[in-house]
Amino acid sequence: MKTLELRNLAKTYFDPYAGSHVNAVHDVSLDIEQGEFVSVVGPSGCGKTTILNMIAGFIPHSGGDILLNGKPINGPGPERGVVFQSFALFPWKTVLDNVGFGPKMRGVSKPERDKIAHEYLALAGLSHAANRYPNELSGGMQQRVGVVRALANNPEVLLMDEPFASVDAQTRMTLQEELTRIWQERRPTVMFITHDVPEAVFLANRVVVLSKGRVLDQIEVPLARPRVWDDLIEDETFKKLSNQVLQMVRSA
């Protein structure tokens, strides 16, 4: 069942310095199935984040269609959760209230949204941090809060824009393993933007490679789950897929 459909998607900007229009995205068509984890990679400036922002409804598209469960997307909505590179937590709210913010905006009662928040914090191994504030947490813990905050609102699609780019390498690997574990338990539909090719392959069921605002290729990732780095770092299939994707990105 298709959850997200992009049909000949296009985005044109006017560049005031050049005095002309720039085609940032043109003729992108892509289907993402319900419960699928799709990573999107490509060189800087290829349109990855622009596509994500159009799906999120943050910017309008210039042409084509974006359909969620068959209905057109024309603006932001709670059915699409977004996790940014920055942690974007409310510093004046506890971790519990940060995670419960989405349900609060939907009118969920305080006892029920606390129950939801506690459930997702337990899923991410953060129950002990429920009454802390963001500035009392490490960067990795803050990003885990950001992920479960988006999930707690029960979105149809989770959009992730390089969410682990600002943490150290060891924390990043831990977060990647945590994300795959949470995805396996809850099976949200995920579109994950990254510059990191091994990360893209490690996380995804399918990797989409972009080049100059177009889809260059799509590579299925048949690696078994659960996935942990200790098992995959020397795995020949993983290395072959990563090299295949990397060569495409370098030639894009």
C-alpha cells in the first residue's frame, strides 16, 4: 500500500543575484510504501532537503503532485512528523512535556498524553530522563527525545533531515541502532535524508540516489534485521551495497 507518492514533482526558485529561475527539483517521481524505511542520498545541492520540505508542507511545490494516502499535500499537517538536524526541543519544557507536545496540540488530555510520552520514552530507553530539561541531557539523548517526540504524535510519515549529523561518531552509531530498533517495533513510514552513505544503507529498506534534482537510481537493501554495527561493519553485502551507492553519489 502506497503511503507517500511523488508525481513529477518540481521546485523552481528565483535567484535574485543571477536574475533568473533555478530548477532545484524537476520531474521527481517516487513511491514510499506503508511501513517502509527509505534513505535519500546525493551530493550537496541535489534537492534532498528541498524535497523533504515540500513533503512537510514548509515550502510549496512548483509542479507535480505530492499525495499522502491518495490525498494531495498543500501545507503542514500533524500526519507528517519532522525531525531536524538541530534538536529543536523546547528548553523550558521537561522531556516528558516535550514528547507530549504533539498530542497536546491534538487536544489529548494531560493523563493520556503523559501515558503516551512515558511509553515512547521507555521505547527509547529514556524513562529516567522524563522530568529533566533538555539542557541537562547529552546531545545524543536530546536527539533521541526529538525522534520519539515526532513519533508520539503518531504521524503517517516520519521525515528526518540529517538528524544525527551534529553528534560524534560513536553516538551516531548508537542512535542509528536505536532508530532501527524503534522502527522495527512501531514500523512508521520513514524518509531519511543523509549525506552519509553507510548510514543510509544501514538504516534503509531502499536507498534513493538523487542527482541534480532528479532520481538517479534506487537500490534495495536486503540486509536482515535487527541490524547492529558489530555484525555489519565487515559484512560483504553491506560493504558492496555501500560502495555501489557511494560510486553513484560520486558520479551524480
